[in-house]
Amino acid sequence: MDKNKFKVIVVGGGLAGLISSICLQRSGVKTLLIEKKEYPFHRVCGEYISNEVKPFLERMDLFPAHFNPSVLNKFNLSDIKGNIAEIDLPLGGFGISRFQLDDFLYQKAVETGVEVKTKTEVSDISFNEDEFTVKLKTGEQLNSDFVINAYGKRSKLDKTFNRDFIKRKSPFLGVKYHAKIDFPKDVIGLYNFKGGYCGVSHVEDEKVNICYLSRRENLKNNSNIAEMEQAILFQNPILKDIFESAEMLFEKPEVINEISFERKASVENHMLMAGDTAGLITPLCGNGMAMAIHSGFIASSTIINFYEQKIKDRAEVESQYEKVWNNHFAKRLWVGRKTQNLFGNQFRASLSVGFVNKFPSMAKKLIQQTHGEVF
């Protein structure tokens, strides 16, 4: 058997890539997972997972119970001035760092028999005569029947594939810290500041994740991130107190630029796109990790159905995946994009806080619009 030929090559070892590769390999589908970094490593992420995926993870023996993830069931929202609203989360979720979770799933993938190439970067992918050729930066070439792209929010590959969204600059950047701080263990806090908002919640080991999304001009108008935080984020007294009382655990924050929430295709040139590669939900909706896990499961299930002869050909694989992906995620992404407009502005944020306080049941229904059903 050709050692460079696989049934499926998964590009990107985040949640969508890891879940899809594990599911495929467990079903006897020879799978290669390619990740450009080496586990474990940090990612800019809110690190909250909606309970919609918890039964699936438990069923698959992929729930990281031994890390004692935080249990999150309350939601706090503030405007820029620090006025606050509190409600219960309709479904709830749990908090765990990507540093631990991704490494845990990576170990599970290796145990399952997935071949994994870390510290490996893909330079191009082409499709010809019903087969993919995946070119690595080293010059090596690999072949597969299918490709799942799960390389995340933004990649050089997006330019290589000439994807539409990559042609436009995104106005957002994301920043993440881990910290030791006195903060309620069951709460997700979402705190507005001018041009952005900051999420705060517990993960494992008494650590708190502080992750915010900001318009790029906030940084452009200040000399560095620390100066921007003092000038912009500290206008919210809640954030000022959090940052000033926190013992930051990173030497410097994790930062990602050019975060785009524009629509993306779930299938491109016969490749299945999963996780943030197929569409990024705004962080204020708080369940991008759950969507990535679910989309990895959908992508792998569709391909497994092909090998089990429940789907007749490649065209049906692509149409089925696109259909199921849209059914589960298209509306949630749309609601997220619309809801995003309510944040980062005092007037709109104040209206949002007032709405949550006056109409908590309606606010819960809006939150449910950005979350999926338990599967």
C-alpha cells in the first residue's frame, strides 16, 4: 500500500480536525491529520463549550472529565459604563482551555490510529481525476480520496484557494489571557468596551480565561496592547477591576489579527470545510467550540456514509454535507452577525442590557438561536 495515499487527509488539528479524524479512523477510514504546530499550544479562544455537544463527547469517550472543566450556567452582560444584566444560560456549558483539550483529543487521535503530522504546513491542495494531491511546504506530496479543511479562522491556504472573504481586510483582532482572579466559577461575563467586548469565565485548575475582540483602530490609536487596554477597556469599570486585580499567567497575551465573520462556503473545489474554516460565529454567541466539534462530526459522518455505500458518489457527499451544514449552522451564523452590531457601542450596549433585564425570557430565546440542539 502506498504510504503517501490516504482515504482522507484532514488539514488543521483544532477541534473540528481532531474530532473528524477520530471519527473517521474509528470507522476504519485511513486518515492523516496535518497540524502546523506542535501540541500542546494555546489558541485565541473564549474556551466555553455549549452543553449541546457534551453527550456526544461522553458517548465517544472524548469528554475531558479528568481536567475538571468548569460548569458554566449563568450569563452576565454589561454595557461600557458597567451597568449589568444577569440571566441563566438556557443550556449551559463547560469551560476548558484549548491547551488541554486539543492535546487531550490529539492523544485520543493517536491512540485511535490516526496518522498525525505535526509541525507540518500544507502549501497547496489540488484535485484531479477524482483524487486530491496535498503539497507540503517540505516539497512532499500526499494523495487522498477526500480532504477536510479545518485549519481555522484564517490561513495562507485561503489566499491559495482564492476564497472570497480573504480579499477584504477584517476590522477585528482577538486577544487572550489566562489569569488567577476572584471571579464567580459558574458565570460567563461579557463586558462591552468602545469598539469591542471581553469575555471572562473559568476554565480548569482555578484559571480564568480573559478573551476580547476589538476593532483594529483601537490598537492603531495606541502604541501597544497594554496601552490600548488602559485607554479603551478600562472605561468599563468592571474590566478595569478585572485587569488590575488579575495575576496574568502568560508572559504576553495570545493575539490574532484579521478575524473575519463574513460568509464562507462549506465546500470549495470538492474540499469539505469544517469548523471556523467554514464559518466563524461571533464570540459573543459563545459556542464556536461546540460548532467546530459538531461540524467535524458531520464532515466525518458524511464521508463514512460514502465508504459504507449509503452515499453513492462524491457529488452526493458534497451536496449532503453542504445541506446538513447549512441546516445546523447557517442561521446561527446569521443571528451572530446581526447580534454583533449591538456591541461595542454604549447606546446599543445599554439597550441590550436593558432588554435582558426587562425581558429575560426573550433574551434566553435569542441566546438559543445561536446554540444548537443536543446531539
